[in-house]
Amino acid sequence: MSHVVPLLQARQVVASRPSESGQLQRVLQETTLEVGAGEVLAVIGPSGSGKSSLLRLFNRLLEPDRGEILLAGEDIKNISPPALRARIPLVAQKLFLFPGTVRDNLQITAKLRRTALPDLNTPELLELLELCHVDSAWLDRDARKLSVGQQQRVCLARAMVGPCQALLLDEPTSALDRPTADQLALTFRQLAREKGLAIVFVTHDLRLTERCADRIAFLVNGAVVEEGSVNQILNHPATAEVRSFLSPELSGDVEVTR
């Protein structure tokens, strides 16, 4: 995808986190990535390769040792963490809904920031709910009594009620059955295209990747070893690391036909 200024960029980012023993351990090294408005980037790779750490860097849940991360050309170090997380929310793998109704959950971010509560009846908010496949009939239902798939969609909508420009998703379909996961994949593509979002998601689900990503970044030991289109990475990998990672799928003659 061609774009003049990438919406979200990581430039030569190096990051460390404490290990279980308490010692600092390098989790990302010299990582450079960019995602444009309306684009979906899947980050895949072996467990422990730094995928979730990369997501956390994008909204300052983890600070880099060096390098820079830009949002619409602005260094995110110049944006306060609360303001940044409104613009680049992270939907975690483990779903969390606050006690109360779906309406309460959709308004909770504004309450926490002490800003005006969003009117969920405006055309813009109703459009967002429709895009996230959140039925307005759920608004006064107990959020924690919804199905897992419905809760996932509420978490998505909640993240986007506000000045959202980019969306970070950590294993977004890990708790969902296949039909629900497939529907959510279409939702991600719709959100990116219709809202002009940059979406970055971490996943082990190659079916999800095939269905909704534009590009893939493959991480090993905290470094991007290969990056390219979905078809290129999954069907014509250039590196031994990616070929080895995909070998069970490749032996089944998986083809991407988007």
C-alpha cells in the first residue's frame, strides 16, 4: 500500500524488559516498521519473539531503550500516556469488561478521563456500533453475560469510542470459535478501510492473517527477519526462519487466494 506519511512508525527501536529473575532482557532489537491509514499489519512469529512487546511499545505500556515511535509524524514521547492510549488503544488477549451494562462499558473511558460522556445515539456512534457488530439492543444488557464473541466486539467498540487513530490487537481471536473469528476478521478489515485506522495485530492464527491482513511482519528473537504481503510471506517465504515456522502449514499445501 502506498501512502505519503505512514500513520504509525517504529524506527530502529530497541527495548528491554525484566526477566523472571529480575534482570533486564532485550526483547526487541533495531526494529523498523510502518503502517498506513486503512492498512492492517499482522505480526507473527514463534512464542517469545517479542510480538506483544512490540504492541506495548506503540502506546507506551513499554518504553524503548532507544529509537523512536511516531504517530502521524509526531514522536509519541511528546504525547501523555493517557492521551496516547485514547488515540492508539490496545485490546488485550484476555478480555476485560467492567461491571455493568454494555452502555456503561462504552462510556467508561470518558468517565475515567472525566470528559463528557459519549452520546451513543449519534449517527457517528451508531455507525461505529454497526461496524463492530454491536447490536444497539445490547446497550442495557449486563456486559459480562454476553457470549465471548459478543464481549470481544464490545471491547473493540469501547476501544474506539474516542479519538482512535490506530488499533492494537493481541491474539484477538484466541478464545473464539472459527465462525465468530472469521466474522471478526471481516470486521477488522471494515474498521481499517472505513475509519482509516492503522491496525496492528499479533496472532498465531494464520487463517485470520490470510483473511484480514494486508502485510505481515515476521519476528524472531526481537527482530523483523521478513516483511511483505500476505501472499508473499505465506506462500513464497524468502527466509529459512519463516519456512521453518510455516512448514506444518506448507506441507498441507495452504494457499492464500485473497
